[in-house]
Amino acid sequence: MAEENSTKMPGHSLSPAGDAPKVDDATVRIVYTDVPEGEDPEAFDLRSLAAVLGSEQAAKEAVIYHYKEAASGFAANLTSKQAEELSKQPGVLQVVPSRTLQLHEPDTVQAMGVM
């Protein structure tokens, strides 16, 4: 019987056959935060994310957008495991997958005579 390699790379797992690594693809997630009063929101976001990703540079590279007006938080590329770890950080209220919703199908809008 072949010996199984127990060393895994971060973000990788063994396939069911156990022979090839499968990448845990990062997806865009929206992270809602409760920034302590008087603290810079972007600095807080980066510090929270750096605690999970291991460095401020990695956090800067993962962040896509900082929300400042209607909500406090940011969008970042994260794996499922990173999202779970981040959700446990102080000041992180919620981590959710980013979704794009379409209110009307183009055919419906045309049928209504709007276009």
C-alpha cells in the first residue's frame, strides 16, 4: 500500500483518489465590520484580514474594495477556510459570498415595452 503524503499546501486538499491536489478556489466575499470608534476603517479592515492571511501585504492584495458609505467593510478574495477564520475575528460582523442579482430578465423588460 502506498504511503499517503500528509503535507498539504494552504488552500489545497487531496482529491477523492488521493493523488492530485485540488485548489480551494478563492471567491469574492463581502465582509461587514464594526469598526471601533476613532479608528481608520481601512486600517481596521487590513489588520483584521492580515490576522488571517498572515501579512498586511497579503491582505492588501486580497482586498477588492472598501465600503465606507452605506456599510462598513470590504470585499476580498477568500477561500472558504479563510472566510470562516475571518468571521471569528473581533469586529467582524458577517462574511458572505458576493452575489450579483438581476432584477429583470432582458426579455421581460422588452415585453413590457420599457425598452
